[in-house]
Amino acid sequence: MAEAMSIADQRHRFSIPDDVHYLNCAYMAPLSREVSGAMVEGARLKEQPWNFLPADFFRVAENFRESAGRLAGVSPDRIAIVPSVSYGLAVAAANLPLAAGQNVVTLGDQFPSNVYVWQERARAAGAEVIAVSRPSQSCWSGAVLDAIGRIPPSWRCRTITGRTGAWSIWWRWAKRRARMGPRWCST
């Protein structure tokens, strides 16, 4: 089992007052001072666009893909840059084969960008979306494995074996279980 990673306090990198404990990052995450600075620097390039060459668009994107690939432990070729999560999910959903009678497994109470796209894709294919819920604060693993039919029958409450066409769940959960088989898209 992988060792848990510990991250030191990062509050000094953000403009968050000491009396604020902001937890709603799924809605809108605060930007670090470094990110805000990079945004200002990028906007300043537009003050003199004649100095920004077409090749610069690709250089910036490729540098980002290389850095993101190192962070995620994957090749830069596995990193896609999209303007938003909903757009990226729409591209993934449109390109994953999904047949009538199959299902797409998501986690319950997800942000809408991971709900609507799969509802529409499933409707168009004659498939169904199964939003997995879990009892109270229990582990998501059993609930998701049950939904995709990959655990022993004695552990299952609902069996959907062989019908799962895709699953779209948190990337940390998916990364640990990617070897399990079905095509997947992580959010």
C-alpha cells in the first residue's frame, strides 16, 4: 500500500485571512499569489500583442503539459488542456463507446459538470446513469465496486456485472483502481 503523503501548511501562499476557513473549492477555489501573479503577467502580454508570436501559444501549453505530467506521474501526451471541466467531460463522453443497456457509474452528489454530460450521453445511447451513494460517511470503494460489479457476489447489494460502459469518478479513487478494467474518465 502506498504511503500517505503529507503536505505542509500552504496558507502563506494565499490571500486568505487568518479567521477564514474556506472549504468550498468545488464551487470556486482561491488562487495562490503565484497563480494571480502569472495571470497578471499573462494579461500584460496582451498590452503588446505584437511581441507574442504564434509559437508562444504552443510553447506555453507544452511547458504546462510537461509540468502537469511530472506532477501526475504520466507522459505529457496523456495531459489534455481544455477550457473547462464540463468541456473536457463532454469530449470524453462523446468519444467513449456506450451501448444501449449499459450504464455509466458516477458518485452521488457530484458537481453538475460531472452529472449533466453523462445523463445526456446515456439518454442518447439508451443507457443509464447510476449515481452511487454510500451510507453516511462509509468508504466509497465498496459502493463503487458494487455498482460496476467488480467485487465478489457475497459483498454485493446490487449487481450490474458486464453492463458498465464507463465510470466517471474522483481521479484519486480512479488512479488507485485503474487496473480494474472498465474504461474510465476521472474528474
